[in-house]
Amino acid sequence: MTTTSTKPEALLWIDVETTGPDRTTAQILEIGMACTDSTATQDYGAFHAIVKPDILDISRITPLAWEHHTANGLIAEVRAASTRQNGPAAVGNAAEEYLESLEQRFQLVPTGTNVDFDLGFLGLLAIDTSPLSYRKLDLTTIRRLITILGGPDPYATHHEGRHRVEDCITRDIHDYRHYLETIQLKDCGK
């Protein structure tokens, strides 16, 4: 377990796009991270990379992932990417450098939609996630809680967007800010 840090907490927004949901067979195609303060109003920088697997195994891409990633151009970008710059080792090293620069200033709290899913895939790039906080902020939990409390079910309709990491992170930050504003308004009696 991570010890208590004297550094301020920051939210590390994470998203990956993959060839499917199974970490034992799926390949990572794209990774994105962004860092903000706990209210998601102060931006501390972002990281984005296409990941070109050593061999892109088309037969292991699930039908849904194929549909999304051919429509949004990700498969084409992966195929056109440089193995030297976008290979798993190169992207893993670049992502670790990004995290190390943030870890010097902040205690990073992994945040996003299904954040455990994304963290599990970071291991495929040999990214050391041990310095990250053991605490996580998972928007899936927040969205489910809102539905249980009588709010609208955000999963009743598909999230709009291209199913690319930057879109998903932007959507998550927007939703999180909306949830914070809603809570603040209710606390103020408005």
C-alpha cells in the first residue's frame, strides 16, 4: 500500500483503446493521460500516443473494436505509425517519463471510466504504476450511483464521440466537473 504523501493530490485521467476487453489476448492501440487538480479545473499537461504492436493481429480484434477503430481511423493510424517511435517499448518509456515528471510534484490518483481496465493494460507497455495512489476515482461508480439515486442513466444511450482516448478523457473530465457542480448546487440549496 502506498504511504501517505505530503505532495498534493492530482487526478491522473487515463484511457486506452484496445483490440478488445481481454488483457490476455487484446493489444493496446492508443494511450492517453491527462493530469488535473482535484476539481479538474487546473490542467497539468497531457500525454497521447498511438501504439503499434510488434504484430497487429487482426484476428484478435473483437467485432465491436474493429467497428469503432476502423470508423474512427485508429486502425489506419496504427498501421501507418513508426515502429521505432510508436512501438510498445518506445511508448512505454515515453509514458513513464511523463508520469515521473508528474510524480515529482503530485500524488497521482488514477481516474477515468473503468480505470482498473486501463491500468491493467498499462502493464502491457511495462509502465510502472506502483508510484500511483492506491486510491482510484472511477467515473463508472459515480455514474451508477447517480442512476441508483434516481438520476438519468448515462449508459442508457451511447456516449457520443469517436472512441479515441482524447475524446474519452475530455468527456470524463466534463462529466466529472458537471457532477461536482451539481453536488455544490445541492449543498447550497439551489
